[in-house]
Amino acid sequence: MSDFADVTGRLRKMPAEAGDPVSYVLAVGDARVEMNELIGQPLRFDFEGVIRCVNCDRTTKKSFNQGHCYPCFRKLASCDSCIMSPEKCHYHLGTCREPEWGETHCMIEHVVYLANSSGLKVGITRGSQVPTRWIDQGAVDAIPMLRVATRYLSGLVEVACKKHVADRTNWRAMLRGDVAELDLVQERQRILALIAEDLAALREEHGQDAIREVDERGLELSYPVQTWPEKIKTHNLDKTPEVEGVLEGIKGQYLILDTGVINIRKFTGYEVRFRVMGS
């Protein structure tokens, strides 16, 4: 731990690996800090007033879409509106910002899943992002429901599901740790029955093999949390460049400090000094 007691660099999204509990690493510049072992330790972040685009490395006064400068935000396919709303994918119209990126990220098999993070929700992700996507959302339980041919089609399936189940995580409820248990196998069958007609229509249009129901097992996840916050207070490096507190837990992309929570993903691209105080 002493090797990483004082590091400076650009923040990145926290890599995480499934385990009991999930294992987290804080990426600051070239340094990689094992965070689970720091639970119970006092930490400090000092934002140095510089934001660098995670794509082109230029400085930017404001971060767009979690760490991008405005030009990259406008030109990158990964920042297009269809990333948040995949049913709006326009690759098939020939208007994708980066067709090659679309081929490798969107025109491939996706998973439609159910997760329990702050209650039941539906979501989609590339197969290669399971279980990373579930961990980022702070899910305590998740299960695949369908495998579909493209991101666009997964978005259409998600739209059908949203008539019956939420597609958003209540991050405050997720961080309180009081998520009720759900039988996701049973919920999967219930949702599939409710969207059966929608799926039939989509298969008729896109091909019978384009949407496959799966009987895959789910995954239960636990997180390294010593103390759950009773009230959720957020730290914002733009408003308060110095953030300090005892690390009480980690869930999703949030560090839970005794002084409030900080969403590391929100501040990707920010140049910070990170210290383990008193080490």
C-alpha cells in the first residue's frame, strides 16, 4: 500500500473483477491502487484544475460524456445518443459517425438481462461486458434473458421490456444497501411471457435466429462495504476540489466515504492527486 500512498495523474473508470466481494482498482495516471485493502483508511483527492480528454488528451474546461472534450463528444460514435438509446441506432441508415467502430461494438451479439440493483431493471450490454456492466450498476444479482444479433435489436427488445419493468437504477437506493431480494429466474419467465408478442413481431421482421431466449444462470455479487450510508451526500470535484474522508465501502463506480460518496466514473479525465492519509 505504501507504494501507492501518494500518486498524481488522470482519473480513469475503476476496473473491477467479480469475487466475494468484488475487487476494485483505482486508476490514477499510470498507477493502479488496490482499493479493497484501503477500506477503513482515510483518503484524500485534490483536483488540480485540469481536465484532459480521455480520447485525444487535449485539455478541456468542461467534461462531456464522462471525460471527453467537446469536439470528441461531437464526433465519436461512442458518444452518440444511440449509446444511451440503442433503439435509435442509425448504422443501417449509413450515418454512423464511425462505421468501423459500429461494426465491432454494435453489429455484434448483445445480451438483454435483468438485474437487481435498486429493484428490478432491464438492461443490455455486449456479451464481453458481462459481468462488468452489472458491477458498474451495483447489481447484487443479475441474469441473462435474451441474446440478440445487434445492439439496435437489443434496444428494440429493451423498449418492449420497459412497458413492464424499469430500465434505470436508483443510485441512491443502490448505495443504501437495502435492496430487497428477488427471484430473477422467476422474473425472467414473467417478463418473457409479457413481451412474447413483441418478440414474435421482431423475429418476424429481423429473423427467427436474431433473438434467442437463454436459460443461463445468473450471478450474485457482493461488494466491499464496511458501513452503508444512512444519508447520501455527494462530492463534486468541480465545486469542491478537495475531497477527504475515511473509505467505508465501494459499490458500482462509487467510493463511499464517511463524508459522502464520489462517483469516480463521472470524473474520468480529471487530473488529481490521490493520497492515503497517515500511511
